[in-house]
Amino acid sequence: MKESRFCEIQEGASVPFHNNVDFCIGTGRMGLALQQEYLAQLKLVQEEIGFSHIRGHGLFCDDMAIYQQYRDGSGNVKEEYNFTYLDMVMDSYRKNGLRPFLELGFMPEKMASGDQTIFYWKGNTTPPSSYDAWRRLVTATLGHLMERYGASEVTAWPVEVWNEPNLPGFWKGADMEEYFRLFRETFAAVKELDERFQVGGPAVCGVQDELWIRSFLEFCRKEGIHPDFVTRHHYTTDFPQQDGHYGYAPLSDAEAGFTNLQSTRDIIDSFEEFRGLKIHITEFNTSYIPNCPLHDTNQNAAYIAHQLSRLGDVNESYSYWTFGDIFEEQGVPFTPFHGGFGLVANGGICKPTFWTFRFFKELKGTCVHRCENMVVVKKEDGSYCGTAWNCSRVRTGRELELGISLPAEVSGEYALVTKTVDEKTCNPLKLWHDLGEPSSLDEKQ
């Protein structure tokens, strides 16, 4: 089946397109940034794409070792903070041209009110046993960063309070009122340290997101709090079916997802005092599980291209989850291709979706055309650059032919450069399959 579409671009054309593809990228827990392969993948992503911020979990988890307790000579329990690993991680991020989008969580074990944890690495997801201790931890950490990197620099780093508190696995009982208390206490502590910090939440994902966003803003109105931005997450598959090591998740209707994102915008704008407040999507991908084969495919790359063409319509930014496959929610990956979230597979192998981001990074200039299959911009030097995709939720066999007419001088000389990602080109998953799917690649492979 072949389908043809044609568009003619007029001189002086200009259409809306908010392209903030390079604002933020996701990572696994922060402690993974101490690994060599993690840093190699991050360096590759920054050299080829170049993001300005990075966001991940686990700032206060025990593997970062920030929160400590000891007994003094009289047997009294004292608090202290260890920033050794934090400094290493932040130095690495800054060396790669990144600012952190700071997610405050999870709970240090010695401060936690319970023993509920999540993931292979056991991030504690209970409220603090003492909110005073939590406030001291937050201000001590931010204060240290300000001393090390400068107050004007660090106060420009966005601060997000917790991760997905509307899910009981990430916040005990998905207790809304308790999360609101955490937000109030954290917001006050950060602002007391320095008013310039930009603080937001509630970082919800999926379940009852409209209820949570509205209730969050009602709480802020009642408490006289004015968050600097709102955060939420955006995943676009239905529930996965588990089969062995993998979870197979069918893609959901993209329009339903965009409608859901619009609902957040509408809720915020229904509050006069919060109207126009920026929305940051601090996580998005197709599937929300790190063992979904879809993530490694060209189908994922095409679907994400369509997402990137629209996500800026009502959102300030949108952070892909994640840049690389050094990631351990369900344990250390067994193979280089295992359905991981990353743009880069272990071994420094660029997946198809990596190139989606690389292509969209080039779409800087005046947008002259945007449709369901293509975005074209005119650059300052007068050249045109576009990205096109053939996207479907299930395999259809459709061949899509796109034609485009651009303004040009008859006597001029022109060059057309094309870069292609398809089943034959930039398909490392197929190559790995053809190699016999080795669990460990040698240098030649």
C-alpha cells in the first residue's frame, strides 16, 4: 500500500512550533553517574545532541551517602552530611555541559518513617520521620551546592519535589495530603534559603492525574503557595503483557495522549493566579517499563518523532526517559538490547530513537511547515531543514511518499542531503539479532 502527500511552502511562511527538544534528558538514579560506561554514554549523547539539563532519581538515596548519623561522646544521635559522591556527580554533569533538574527524593533510610522501598536498588518511598530533619537535609544540600558552584548558578537549577506521589509504589499509600505537606515544607525550606530557586511539582504520572493536578493547585491556593512551575509525566502505551524477561506494550492513541496533556493546561489556566504557569514534562517515553522491546525499534523512533512535533504546544519542556541503558530499576540488564529506556544501548550503540533527537535538534529556525508526518524549518542562512516520519501503532505495510516544494531562485545551485533511519539503516537491534543475540558483545561486534 502506497500513500502520497504533497505540500507547497510559500515564501515568508511561518507556523507555530515550540521546539524545546534539548532542554532536559532523563537518567536513572544519580548514583549510576559514578560508573565509567554511564559517563561514556552521556558524553556521546552530549556531543551528538546536546541537552542543557538532566533529571533523575535518587539524590537522597543511601548509595549517594549524603545523610549520615553518628553518636557523640555522650551517646546522643547527631546528623551530618557527606557530599563526596554528590560533588563527583555534579562535576561530571557540568563537564558534559549539563545543569541538573533536581528531583528531591527518595528518603534516606535513617530518616524514613517506614521500610517501603521501590526497585532493585530499594529507594525508600515513605515520608520523613521528622520534617525538621528533612528541611535541614534539603537546605544543607542546596547550600553546599551554592557554595561549590555559586549561588547565581545553582539557583537557576529547577527543583522538583519528589516523583510520582500519585502512585503507591513511589509514595506510601499515594497519600495526597501527606505529599502536600511534603511539598509545603520543602517549598518553604528552599525559598527561605534563596527566593531565586524555582520550585515545582507534583510530578504525577497517569493515575488520577487530573484530580491530583487540580487538588494540588487548590492546596497551593489555600496555603498561599505559588509554585514556579507544574510537572507531570507522559507515557503512551497500554498495559504491558509480561512474557519471560520482556513486557510487550501496545502503543496507545497519540491524540488521546495530547488531549490528556491539554487537560493539565486547562486545569492550570482555570486558576486565575496560576494561569500561564509553565508545565515541564519531566519524564516521557512510549512504554513506562525498562524491559519493553518497543524502545529499541524504529517504530519507537517514528512514534517519538510525532510526539516531539507536538509536545511543545502546551508544555515548556519534555524530558525523554532516559539518555542511556545504564539503568537498574529491575536489576542489571542481561543483554545490550533488552527493551531499555535509553537512547544509547550499553556498549555505546545508538538506537533509532537517538537519531530522532539528533534530527529534531537541527530544527532550529522559523517553522514553515508542520503536519502529522513532517516538520520543516528555514534557518538563518536561508537553508531548509526538515524531519519526516512514517508512524503507525501496528505494522501496516504502508509506504509513505512525501513531496515538498520550496521557494528557490531559478538560477541558483542547490544540494539535497538526506539521512535515513529505517529497517535497513540504523537498525542495530536487527544486526544484534543476526549475530545470534549474544548477551555480551566483543569489541568487533
